[in-house]
Amino acid sequence: MTFTAEELARATGGDLRRPGPAGAIVTDTRRLEPGSWFLALRGDRFDGHEFLDHARMAGCAGVIVDSAPEDWDRGLLVVPDTLVALQDCARFVRRDLRCPVVGITGSAGKTTTRAMVAEVLSALGRVHQTEGNLNNHIGLPLTLLAAPADVDVLVIEMGMSAPGEIALLQDICQPDLRLITNVSAAHLEGTGSLQGVASCKQELFDGAREGDVLLVNQDDPLVRAMPLPEGVRVVRYGSETGCDLRLRLAQVDAESLDTRVQLELPDGDTLVARIPSPGHHLALDALAAAAVGWALRVPKEAIAEGLSRYRPVGMRMRVEQRAGLTVLNDAYNANPASMKAALDTLAGLTGRRRVALLGDMLELGATEAEAHREIAEYAASLGLDLLGLCGPRMGAQRPDASGLVRAEDSQALGAAVAGLLRPGDVVLVKGSRGARMERVLLQLDHEED
């Protein structure tokens, strides 16, 4: 999106002290192209105002700041708060959009669902979606600002760790379709309880306008119980009868590790798709994506094709062949619900040795000790051939399991289990981002050398 200096002033309510040519907004001088406006954000550990000279040398059209530099010879817009200015510019972009905007949040599966939705809605034209982890109060505005002029669909992911964050994000992007994947024990440090998490996620539904589409996961009791505003259109999806879209079958192929899903559409027709990743939870994500597609009148065949094109985003249940092993790389993040879902997927892969290597789950607040004990005991109950636990929380657990290995951290766990693994084993690697469970895989690669 390109702004004129006058549009920037109008969007932010700022003081345009020096005009400049039209340009895009950039918040990082390392990515600034000549002719862009540099918006100087402030944070706990950085201050963009320290890089104004870098912006000048990079050829900026002007700067958006909260304090005016001396002897400035480019465009200059002074605002009370540059973060608020960034968000207001994103609101300005949103007001001009004439395409559907899909907003997605949830405790688990929101990135996977977002990627599936984007594939399904590609049947409608050009899709612009959240990239990487740009799903917060800075990343979401940047996503809107990066939307191309000819965009046909916008798919926005929203993350949170405390009350009020989803309310702000939905106010900025004003989704036409609003989806909450689920509610589970995640970010409890900022929310206090599971009901606190539900209240935070519910902010997405609370902000709905008349005519918006709310997609409700009937399989999640906390989502199902959320009050819905009047005047909205509700699409319910889940495994039980009475849903508008229903999951009839989810089956993981033990050889290909694909997940075959069979979905029932509102007209009673059946949709079959094959997801190139294992897990029953992926089938529910696929059902959610199909519900979005159906709500926007995407043909059944295009929905199935879109789901089949899905590929795991980052380290999210990605199937890898490494050192003669089949690795389920799910090391991007973890909470009790996603950990249990991944373990269930592993346990269902009979006919070969099954190994789980688990690290800490973070941001669980007062439930931390109980949650780690329950997951360790659950993993031990599945009859796995090898169970590895690491980290100050997970590694402290002592479940009654044969083939148990405990280690201080992920690197040590990788070294400890490398000699115990056999070609053909299927190995689940999972933990919160801070546990850096991918280091287990580096140790396995090193062992192969």
C-alpha cells in the first residue's frame, strides 16, 4: 500500500510538518527501499528514532516520528505515538478493502488453519495472508499494509497472551468471517485460567458486526458455549450431528502418513481430501477451512483441491526423513492439548517402533507442574518404544515407562537417544519454542555423519 503524505496525516491525525512524496510504510531500515516512509517504533529494547540517519541514507521519502529531529530535510510527520499511528494506517487500508477478510485465532491450530484457508480460498483469486509470526499488535498492521492493490481475499491470523489483545486486533482488521479454532491451556500466565483464555478468544466474536460470519467449533465446549452477537450469520462445524459441516472420517495412512478426511457439507454432499501430514487434529483444521470456503461459496471440488495442496508451516507436524528415521517434526510450539494430539497421532502409527521426544511447555502459569506431570504420564501410558523427556519441567518427570530417557535439555536428549534409535523408527519431536527441540534433530544428523 502506498500513501501520500496527506493520506498519512489523515490516517494518523498527525502533524505534517514537511511534505514528501508518496510511498509505502516501513518499520525496519534494513528493509527500507528508496521512496518509502520510515515509521520509528519504540519498544522495551529498541528505539527506531535512533535509526533516522540510516533511513535518510537509504533514501526514505520521509519519517513518521513522535519527536521531530533537527535539520530534517525529508518528509516529516509527527504523531503522539508511532505504534498507534501504525495501527491507524492499517485501519485506513482496511476501510478501503472491498474483499472478504477472514480472521482466525485459537489456542492451537490457528497457523495450520490459516494456511489451509488460504489454499481453499485461492479459488477466489489472489490471497494475501499473515506471514510467519506476524500475528500481534505490530505484525497484523504490517500484514494489512503489505496487502497488494489487487488482493481478492485477506486471511489474518491473530495471536494473544493477555486480555484485550484480540479485541484490538479485530478492531484493526474488522474480519467479515471470524473463526476460533479452539480453547485450551495456553498463555495461562497472562490469562490466569482456561476460562480466562476463552474470554480472550471470545473477543473476536464480541467484535462482530451485523452480517459477519461466525464459524463455531462445536467439538470445543468452550467455543460452543460462547455467546454470539445478534445479527450475525453462524456456521457450526464439528463431529456431531446437527453441525452445518460435519467430520465423518479422519484416517491416517500408516505408510504415507497422509490424513484422509471425509466431510459432510450442509446439502448432504460429501467432500473427500487427503492432507499431506498426519493427525486427527489436522482433520478438524481442514473442516474449519472447508467451512470458511463453503461460507464464501467456493465449489466443493476447489475446497478439496485446496486442502490437498496444504503443506505444514514451519515445524508443525512436518514429516521428515532423517538418518533413516521418519521424524514428525512438531517442534514449533506446544501446550497440553497440542501435545496430547501429537502423542495420539504417534500412538496410532502401529507396525513400527514409535518414539516420543518431548520438551517443556511454557507460559502455563500455576498449572505448569500438573500439566507436565499429566503429559508425561499420558505419554508413558501409550506403550511407546522409547520416551525421551528434557528440560527443567518435562525432564523432571519420572513416569512409569520402559525405555525412558531424561536429559537436561534438547541437545543432551539428542545425544542420549541417538544410539538407541533404529532405522525405520517414527520419532515425534515436540516442545514449546523456548525448548528448541529442533536441536535434537541436529544431534541425530551429527550422529549419522
